[in-house]
Amino acid sequence: MSQNISETAETPKALSENLAKEYSATEKVPHSEARNMTFIDMFATWIGANANNGTWYIGGVVAGCSFGGALAVTLIANPIAYLFMALVGYMGYKAGTSTMALTRPAFGVRGSSLPTLVNLTSFIGWTAVNTFIAAISISFLLKDSLGWAAFGEKNSAKSMIVGILIMSVLHLASISLGHRSVKMIERIGMILVAVLGIWETIVVLQNVSLSQIIHWRPTASLSLPFGTAVDTMAAFSLAWVTAIAEFTRYTKKKTSATVAPMLGANIGLFWFAFVGIIATIAAAITSGTYDPNNSDPSTIASKLGLGWLALIVIVITSTTANAINLMAAGISLTNLTKKVKAMPALWIVTVFAVLLTFVPLLFGSFLDSFIAFLDYLGMVLGPLIGIMVTDFFLVKKRVYEVPEFERVDGKYWFSGGIHWGAFIAWASGVIVYLLIHNLPFFTASIGATYPALILSGVIYWILSSFRK
């Protein structure tokens, strides 16, 4: 943004009031000074959203397809997801409201509470994922400084718990700075993680040739089917779709709301997924074993001998990457109930994210917890997004009456505040996902996420036609 930190210093009371006003879930943003996000702002924000450790990790996970398969999955699954992000971004730009408020014309004023709850769990989950990745880095730092066991070693629970607690303090400190300061820190984090990505790429290619990486194949037992990888990548990228209107509602031009985030998100993801792919494969070649459980940036950086500086960068950038997650989760909470104001909502979701971060320690496998989380996202978010896009572009013909978003017995009240047709379509998409998710044809080819998304949209359009 054009303002610097010194010009935007806020007292806690002023910060709370500004957040409550600016991040209101349903308040319409007028075409005025409030729409101050430019094309460059949006482009940089969404490069930063994906130029992080989570993208790096997802690249390492899909490396189980081999280099060629992982690259193909990245170049196919993600542009489709970000096309839907551009469509929902346009919806936010046109209506001037948050993403979860945009579910009200389809699901009803009261019915939107369930999509909002799903979105809330999604972004709390992503905060927990990034926190856990950063805690792994801290565990390696504690090993070097205090001799404690690092992640992946026996008796590493103590160092991971300390790492999670340290990250929790950093998150609470970061959200206390206010949204403008957080955005400034995000820019710094993006630069740091970019430097780390370039550094790691150079180190990898100095030790392992690109030819070796291209021709490497995982063992049959650890090979990842192409369709399963598509679902993994699709769930990863579709999660951003339900946060996009929080930003595009403040854009002045349509291209800033659609083209800019789509370009930025794709560039950030292609770049850092590529880093994760080649780094994980290089580590497998040099060590002689491929273990997707060890594809996190900290373990890879340690294996490549990048040292403590790389680990500190991972900690910092994990903190900055969670800024969007926490803001989106906080807005979702305010959409659920007006009794919780914006600043308390941020604190509440941060505390819940901290608690959720301990779950992988109980499961015993971060990878298993991560894949289960992605399966959940693909199952529920795909059909939800299909319904939202269908409702706006096909059913409502790109016209939403925002004053009706909160009106009892108004245009979007339906039956008792709920549009049951939307829930039937959503449930149908979820059921289809569950039925085809593990079928050989889908695991080997297109996955289950996008078929479920399309089917839910079609069913919703048919039911809406009957309702007319």
C-alpha cells in the first residue's frame, strides 16, 4: 500500500474500530477512497500468498509423481483453481462484500453460516499447517543450540511443543500490529522467502544435475498416483478462493480483482512448488531414500546443509504467510455472529489454530494429517465454489442486491433464511467426491475434486431453474 508504517500507527482502540469497520463481513465497500488496492498491490499480495513454505511443502509431496508428473500436475490443477479464484474475485469487486457474505444469495441469510463455518475451519487449519512447518525449523535450531532432538528423531516432542509455543507468540504479536503493518511485514517476508528459494535452487543444482532430477523415480510403494496429486494440488489452491473477495472488494478496476490475483497466485505457486519438487528429489538422490514425510522445507534445508539462517527465514516467512489465513478466519467468524468484533475474532481464531497445531503430534505423522486436511478441503470447498460461481454468473446474471444480504424475509431469505436447494447441491457434490475419490480411474487421471465441483454447480443450476 502507499502509506508507510509511521503514517498508519494505531492505538489498540483505534485499531479495533478500524478493523471492525474495514473487515465487516457484509458491509458494502463503496467505489471511493476505500477501494485503494491497485493491480500491483493485488499482484504482489497473491505472489506472497503462495511464495511460502506451504507451497514448498506441497511441491515435495507431489514429487511422488516423479519430476515430470509433479510438474504436469502443477501446471494443470492450479490454473483451473485460480480461474475460479478470478471469478469469485470479480464477485467481490462487483458486490463490494466479503467472500462468505457472497454465499448468502445462494445459501440464504442464515444458510450461509455453514459455508462460513467450513471456511473458518479451513483457514484455521492452514494457520496450523504453516505453524507446524515453522516449529520444525525451530526444532532444528534447538538441536544445534541445546542438543534437543529435532523433528523426525526420537523424543522430538519437547522441541516441537516449544517450537509451536514460540510460533504462537509470534502470531499473536503480528496480528496485534494491525492490518497495515502486517501487510508491510508480508512484503518483507516475501523478499526473504524469495532469496531462500533462489539460494536453495542454486545449492540443489550444484550438488545434483537437472538430468538426474528429471530421470529420478520413486519406489512403487511411495509413488503418488496422478489423479491423487491433482486432488492434493486442487485442494491446496481452491482454499484461496474463499478468501479472495476480502481483497478484491477494495480494488478500483476489474483487472485488479481478476487478472492480478490469478497471475500472482500462479507465479508464486509455480515458483515455490518447483523449488519443493527439485529440493525433495535432490535430497532423495543424495541420501538414497525418498520419504514424503520429510519433504518439509526445514528437513530439506538441513539435509542440504543450508544452516541456521535458512531455518530462521522459514520461521519468519511462516509467520507472514499466516497473516492472510488469520484475517480470513477472523472475517469468517464475524460473519457467523455480530457479537464478536473484528479484533477479538482475530485473537480467538489464533488461539484455536495454536491448539490445532498439536494434532499432528498426537497422530504421529504430519504428512498423514496434512493429506487428511487436504481431502477434507477438496471434498467441501470444491462443491461450495461450484455453487457460488453458478449462482452469480448463471442464476443471478451477475447482479446481487447487497442491502438484501441481511434482510429478514427479503430476497435472499428463502425458507426460514435457508435455501435448501443449495444444500442439496452441496451435499450431492460431497457424496460424489466420497464415491469416486478412491476409484482407480479417478486416482490415475483427473481426481475427484473438479468433477465434484462441476456436478454440484450443474445440480444447483437445475434446482434453481425449477424454483423459478
